[in-house]
Amino acid sequence: MNKKMSKQNPQQLLESALEDVGLSAKEQKVYLELLKIGTGKAGGLAKKTELNRTSVYDILESLGRKGIISSYRKGSQTYFSATDPHRLLSYLEQEKADKVASIEANKLRLEALLPQFISLQDISPNRPKVQFFEGEKGILEAYEDTLTSRGPILAYANVATMHEGLPNFFPQYYKRRAAKKIFIRAICPRNELTQERYKHDQEELREIRFLPNAELTFSPEVNIYNNKMLIASWKEKMAIIIESKELADLQKLTFELVWHFLPRT
């Protein structure tokens, strides 16, 4: 139990939990009062909670829609009672399912409209497109783009700094890239983690060539693919994707020159 919860009395703990479920302060009052008294009428609940009677009717209707109270009529009177508190969990699960369904519906709608969004972009074929990504989530998003590569990725990669920058991400990323049949050629500094990764080259669709000695090293990673370059800085926790055929072609040429003079491992 955290410090905030330890300072709350039992009533406050229940109210806080109901607030997290999505009940308003007035709904909390009415619901907790019904739990205490078992069954009651709107007028009595209004007096007990010191809420306006008209408001209480609206609140009872809202709680009923949530399925956490029930009602029945006896003569001309309507009586209300709280359902089994386990219904709170059912309500929360339904809210979760509804939210997921809403997100999926929005996703489908957005996918259908993407061509229209893209058409609004001012993209000149002669102007490089640059995207900046910050923080761990941003870098993860940048790496997702490399999985769109239409051919082999050319990379400068230091496995030690990569795994330090994004712990637990790359082993799964390697599998996903291999599953998409995207091969990678990588120029790497010599260190223990990179040499260990080299043992998995065949299964992870990769060929590594090492720099001549351990003194030649670097920290960032560069991926060259399609007409793009991804540059990931692990120390500054940021990544850049530059989309430019002219610049990518130069980087590909530079990579091939270096690759040619490095021995097969």
C-alpha cells in the first residue's frame, strides 16, 4: 500500500476506488449509501446524502445503466438497492471492452482516411523529409519504420550500446525482421556483446563484418534502407529518420566502400 492510501480512512479508500472506476463524487455517495441501507427510495437517499432529489433520480438512472444498482416497484413506489459489489468488476471489464472496440473503430476509420491525410502533406520530391523521435517510445517508433524496408538494410551498429539503450527490445526486433525476410549487413566494432550476436547471424538474417581492432568504436546506430537513413543516439535518447534518395545513395556508396575493405569474419 502506498503512502497516499495509508493516510486515507476506509471511507476515503472506497471513494477513491470508485472514482478510479469512473463514478462521480455524487454517484459514489448514492452507491455507498445504498450498500449501507440495503434498499431505499429516492427521497430517503436524497436526505441521507444531502443531494437534490432531482439529481438523485438522475444519479440512480446512471448507476442503473452501469449495472451496479437495481430497482423494483411496489405499488406506486420505486425502491433501489445496490447489486453484488462484484458487479463493479463486471462494469469495469465492460468499460474496457467498449474502449478497445472504440479504439479499433477509430483505427479503421483513420486507416481509411490516411490517403487523404497524406495528400495534404507538402512533399516535394527534391526536398528531404526529416522526422525527429524523442525518448524510448520515440526510438521504438522509429525502428518500426525500418521493418518497411524493401531490401537489405545497411547498418553501422554497436550491439553493446543498442542493448543498453533499449533493454529487451532488440532480440524480439531481430526475430520480427527475420520473419519479414529483411536481410541486414552490419559494420560493427569488436566487443563481447557484438561478437555474441554474430553467432546468431544465420538465423537472424544478418551478416556482420567487424572493424579491424577494438579501438575503433562508436555508439550510435545508423540504418540505411529504401531512400532513408535512421540515426539513433543512445546517449541523447533520440532518433532521426531522413528521407532523401540523394543522401541515402551517398551513404550506401560510403557503406559499400568500407564493407569492401573489411574482411569476412
